[in-house]
Amino acid sequence: IGTSLDGFIARKNGDIDWLVQFESPEINQSYTEFVSDIDAIVIGRGNFEKVVTFPTWFYQKKVFVLSSHIKEIPDNLKEKVTVLSMKPKELLLYLSDQGYSNINVDGGKVIQSFLKEDLLDEIIITKVPVLIGDGIPLFGSLNHDITFKHIKTNIFSNGPVMSRYEKTKG
């Protein structure tokens, strides 16, 4: 997920204009490589409502939207998107039963809900060099500490820094 230097994933109104200005062929290639190992993507309603406003569908894999509010999917996305109303652990069991094993969880509230249940094995954060001062934070409160080990950092030529962390065992 992309964040500002001050840890926000979007402005309060959901706008990500400050983030998309850092899009580049180098970053797109990195994302394409990352997605090649992914079976499916889980996002929330806010993220879904944002990406459907883009000129083209952003995601390259099957998308599961966690929402109890979304009732209709645009016709052009019916084969690409499934809306489910489940808790994270229940969702992972469902996806596993469907043959999915490597899931990308995207979006602030969804990431926070998976972290609260200690269900994320890896976190990849791309920080872009801009302070936006206020917005939707990536992280929220947790019931207990979750420790991660730094695996790798990539510095892109246009400024963003992508760091990969794996959850430590124990």
C-alpha cells in the first residue's frame, strides 16, 4: 500500500492525487512483478468506490470486496469482482476453499481489520515523499503488538521508498 511520509493512505475525502503523481514505469513494473505471485485481492468498500472512478479497471486479479453496503457491481466488472460480507478469518477460509492461497489485502480499514486478527504475514509499504498533514491513516489501534522483520527496501528513482516486512514467528 502507498502512504504519505506522515502515514496517510488518502485525504479525508478519499482523494489520492498526492499519491498518483508518483506513478512511473519503474513503479508499475514493480507492481506487475508483485501481482504475478498473487491469487486474489481483498479490498474494502472505500477502496472499491475509488478505483471504479478510474478510467480503466486497475486490478489484474480477481477482486473480493468486503462490504455489507454494496449491492450492485457494474456490468463490466461482474466477472472480476465479488462482494462479500465476512470477517477476515471467515473470508480467508472461504478463499482457501475456493483455491486461493496468496491474497493481497489492500485498503486502510481492511488492512487494519486483518491486523487486529493477526492475519497478515507480510506488509509492503511504499512511502512517497510528500506530507499531506491529515487524512486516512494506514494503521489503527491493535489489541497486542505484532512484530515484523525488515526484508528489503527498494528506492525508486522518482522518490518513493518501498519496504517489505515479514511477520516474525512466536
